[in-house]
Amino acid sequence: MKVAILGASDNTERYSYKAFKMLQEYGHTPFPVSPKLKELEGCKVFPTLSAIPERVDTLTMYVNNGVSTALREEILKLKPAG
């Protein structure tokens, strides 16, 4: 399963980081998304959802309401397969 992680973080205490690690552990392909990071433990981090080059199956969001509202159109355009 290909999973976009909106709000990815390299802070090991954040749930987005824990989700990233758990997705890898269970054999899924995470696509971390954050304008603040370039790489997360050897995995490319995408600055925006639209920068992900593949269709994703699901989207997990670890951002506040203001951020998700601002990204509403980009989120809707993602159209996860799952």
C-alpha cells in the first residue's frame, strides 16, 4: 500500500514519525510530505502532495485545521485509490 503522510516529521516523538516507521515495518510504501524536510531516514520527502509521482492508496494527515483547510484543493486532487 502506498501512503502519503501529510505533515511528516523527523521528530521521533511525533505521531507522523511513528506512522512513517510503522508503515515501513509493515511493508507499506510511505510518501512523507513536508516543505521543511528533504529526506527522512533515507526516504525522499515531498514538498507537496502534488509532487508525489505515483498514485497513493491512502492519505494520513498530521497537520492542524488551518493547514488542512489551506491544502483542501490539493488534498481533493490527490484522489487516493483506496
